[in-house]
Amino acid sequence: MNIQNIADLASHLCAAHDTEASIAKRIFKDTSCGCPAGVDAQGFWVAGYCEGSDREHEVHRVPFPCDSDAIDKAIEQADKDGCATWNDTHGCEDCYPEGSCDEYGNEFAPGEVGGPVDPKCPTCNGDGIIM
């Protein structure tokens, strides 16, 4: 699909209305990390997000006119960025027990929270801490 403007973008994303707020809401709900998004004079933009982290994520911009695949790829990449930040920073207290190390060689003290998520953690099932 060729996207020329905000109306085409809203249609492609199945947003309720052809407004920036409606598009942003649709993307927030449809991404794992709740990506912020919008439309400005330069076209469409989206960025990753991670609750509980102040890490800034790259803003992925797609100027109009564009192909719908470019929009989808930007959203997918932004969501991956936010999820990667979560996995780097939101391990539960059992993800890496005392004396063990994460994949970067960082040793953890007992009950320490805030390191990487262990995808094999039996406590959080690889989801990390609950916010």
C-alpha cells in the first residue's frame, strides 16, 4: 500500500480516526513495549520505550509518501529496541542467583533486581520484574 498522508496511515494501521492521537494509541496498544509514535511535518515517526528506564531510543522516521512496508519495519524495529532495553534492565531477583553472572560477566548479589532478564528463569518465566 502506498501511504501519501495521515489518512492513508490511519487506514493502514486500522486506527479509529485519521488523527495523530488515534495513530499513536493504535501503535502503543499494538507493540509489546508501548512505543510512542506520531506524525509531523517530516512524516511518520516511532521510537522504542521501556517503562522504568530512562534510556533514550532512536527515533525511526518514515517520510510521506512511502510504502506501508517501511512503516511496518520502523514500528517493528522500534518495538525491538524497547524490548531489548527491558531485557537488559528488568531482571527479577531470581534471574541470576548469588554468585552467578549474566551474559556480560556481571556478578549478582542475593536479591539484586535490575540486571538482565534470564530467559530461563523459573520465577518470572523470562518476563522479568512486574512493574
